[in-house]
Amino acid sequence: MNTSVLCDSLRLRVLAVKPAYAAFTAKTRRREELLNWLRLGLVVSGRWCMVLLLLCLASPAFGEEIDRLLVAVNGRVVTEGDLRLAHNLNAILAPARNGVERSGEEELNRLIDLELMRQELTNFAAIKADESEIEPRMQDLRNKYAEIGGLPALLRDLGLQESELRSYIDLQISIEKFIQFRFRPFVTVSPEEILAYYRQKLVPQLEKSSGARVPDLEEVTSQIEEILAQEKVNTAVDNWLKDIRGHSRIESFARPSA
């Protein structure tokens, strides 16, 4: 039996945790104050609006490191710097397939989704990652990049700190746990669905692979069930995110740079 082909065909679709993130780095009070100034400017007409904005931007409190504001998610600021940070972290954790990278708008949408999930996590204090879960993933990355200069060198090239990577992994694990807690218990897979997947997807795929043995249904039932369950969980998460976006306050200030 060609186990590699079977494993490839039965590999679980890992949930792409809409990654980017905004929450694992502390937002400075100055950016929140800038957002409030901008909102105030929207309701003040004419020249006074411009005066307020110019005073705000000229103030020493805002003169040091002001990121370009992109959006605010329920009052939480997301900046160009957050988008760049998330992009670099995802380059380590989930490199673009076939060299095709997401557009700035796609990255920003993932960042908004991740921020919505992070905010939802505040209602589930018991759901959090343990160090015993974070370190194995860090070690996997060290092993993965050992032959091309090592993880520390890659972090330096991308302008990242290891603590930022650990925090992002912490958030990912917490979200994965939340998803399993919030959605997985309500997902069921029927025998008919398993049989349909076996006949319509698995068998044709294996038959196209030269020399691949087609296993009996009983041999792969549990793997197929898990694949279908994960697909349903992914669909449930996507629908939930669409719904929660509709009930959230998402304010756009600028488009991400190309």
C-alpha cells in the first residue's frame, strides 16, 4: 500500500487561523488617543477639523512612532505596523504556497478576523495555551529552519523578536482551543457522508496514482470522518465570523500599502 499517497489524501485540512493578529503586542495609548482625535475630527466641520488634526499630529506625544491607521475593530486600533508584523510572522509559520502571497487587503481581512477571535477569547478565560504546548511548536520551527541558517537568523532578517513569535503561537493555540470548544461538539458526520467521500473523492484520487492501493472503507473510516468533521468546523467558523462582523464596529481609515 502506498502510505504516502493515502496520508496525503487524508491529511486534515488545518484551520488557517485567519492570521494576522493585533492583540499580542500592547497597543500604545498614543495610538488610541490619535484614533479619538480622528473621530472627533469627523464631527467637527470645516477649518476646525483640520486644525484639530494638525495639532494632534504635531504634538510631541504623537511625533515619535505613529503607525498609519488602517482600521479599528470595536475600538481596537490596527495599524500598518500590525499588518507588517503579522505578515512577517505568517511568513515563518505558513509560507505562501507556490510563491503566491496574499494581497494587502486579504492580509488585513485576516487580521480583522483574528482580532475578532481574540476579543471573543476574553469571554473564555479558561481557554489559553500552556507553555508545554507552545515550546513543541517552537522546536518544530527551529528544526524546520535549521538547514537554512536557523530560526534566530530568520527572525533577525524579518525584524522580529522570538517573544513576538511565541506570543503569536500562544494566540493561535488559544484560538484553536476556542474553536474546538465552541464548534466541534456540534458537528456530526453521518455514515452516508463518509461513504460518499470514500467513493467520490478518495477512491478516484488513489486510482489516478500509479501503483496506489485502494484501502477498504473500514480501514479509513475514522480518517475520513475527521476530515469531514474539520471541514464542517471550518464552515461553521467562517459563518460565525461573517455574523460577528455584522454585529461589530469596524471603522476603516486607510487602505493597506501595496
